[in-house]
Amino acid sequence: MRPAAFDYHAPVTIDEAVALLGVHGANARVIAGGQSLVPAMTARLARPTHLIDINRLARAERPTVAGGRLRIPPLMRHVDFETPVTDGPLGALLAEMARSVGQLAVRMRGTFCGAVANGDPAAEWCLATVVLNADIIVRSKARGVRNIAAGAFYETILTTVAADDELVIEVQLPLLLDSTRYGFSKIARRHGNYGAALALCLYDRDETRIRDVRVGIGAVEAVPKRLSVVEALLERQEPSLRLFRQAADAAADTVTPMDSGAAEAGHKRDLTRAAVRRALEATLS
């Protein structure tokens, strides 16, 4: 199939892009990498009458660090993160996660902000924003700039709180302390596929115990989420394989898989258990 007819726009500034969204609203879609949008348009699951291509935006590809935050602009591609974009654990973590995103062709075109705006619960960057306490910066002509905490940004599958006339102009990730330990796990049928379960775990460690624990899962529920029950179980404990197995069991018991049917839900809980355990164990390496 071919996409339905649409009018094509190629703004060169964010002001122009936001103005176009203000005019066309729900009838428009923004394209950067197009790795999700183009297949949907080809299958006619998405039929925008206006396509706003932001690939010509100036100064939209280079990250900056300010105020203890990594600021990610709209056109940073997945592949840009494979070499650490900042020093310390945050750059290393993003590099590891980037290498798990799709095939090389997808990583060359797809963008970080585009993945966040798309809101797929199986997307690595959506999980990263939730666990890392990111802020999603959106802008519209009518309301100006809004700063939305990642934990409140995702509503359900492929749906966010951003309005039809709002453009994601930046994602801000707090830098991590040098003492931060992290672990990421993705379970998929084969490399390059969407994950059937994702887990990301972070904590700071003093001489014997762990603190400021963050544990999140993706691809299991309708949105990526942190597991507060698991975090409480781990906080101020001495890390061990036994403790991490207990935490993984608690994660499996806590989640509410989006798939219907007892067998499929049980399978998702098993995948959650495995992903969380692997991510926690990776923090010890």
C-alpha cells in the first residue's frame, strides 16, 4: 500500500514547526526519523493530511550539559549515543542502551525525542526517561513551553499527555553521580527486535549498602514504570545475588501485564523476573 495523500512541510526553525502544528493540529504529524510513522502511514494506520518534516531544523543535533542535566535536542539519532555523549555513568548507560535499539538502519535514522514522543512502552528511551527522572519539554504556539516529568508523560500505549499542537523540543536527563551503579536488560526474540521485557536498575552504593534505588520495567505494562515495591525492598540493603532474586520475584508479582489471558500474563511475569534479575546482577560487574 501507499500512504494517503498529504501536504508536505519542511520548517527550518522550531518556531516555524510549532506554528504549523498550531494551524493543522490533529491533522498533522511530525516526522524526524520516521521509523514508526512511515510504516504506519504505508499501512494507512496513520493518515495525516499534513506532514511536518523537522530534519532541517538548525542546531537540533548537538547535546549540551547545563545545570547538572544532559539536554537532548530533537534530532539526536539513536546512533549518536553509541559513543558516550557525556562523561560518567550516564554517558556509559545511554551508550549501552543505544546499542540495543533496533538494527543499524533504524539507529541511523530514528531519534531519541521521536521515540519519547511516540510513547511505545517497549522503547528503550521511554524506559530511560522514567527511571532517570527526565523532564520532557514540549512547546506549542498557544501555550508556550511546558515542562512535563517523564513519570507523568506516558498515558497508555503510543499515547502521551502532549497535545496535538505540541512539539517535543528537548529531553533533559539529570547527570548521575560517579558512584552510580547501573544495569540494563532487554529480552527479545533476536537482536534488533522490540523487547518483550526491559529492565533498568540504578543505585548508589556506599561501603556495604545500596541507596537511592531506582528499578523500572518496559514492554510489560501499557507504559514504562518504576516499581516502588521493589525499590523499597532493596533500599539500604547489602547487595547480593540472593537479594536480587528476591527483588526479581517481587517485580514479577507486582506487574500487571497488558496482555490478556492467564497464560500470556504468566509468561510476561516470568520475563519480568528474568529481566529485573539480569539488570540487578549487571550492577555488580
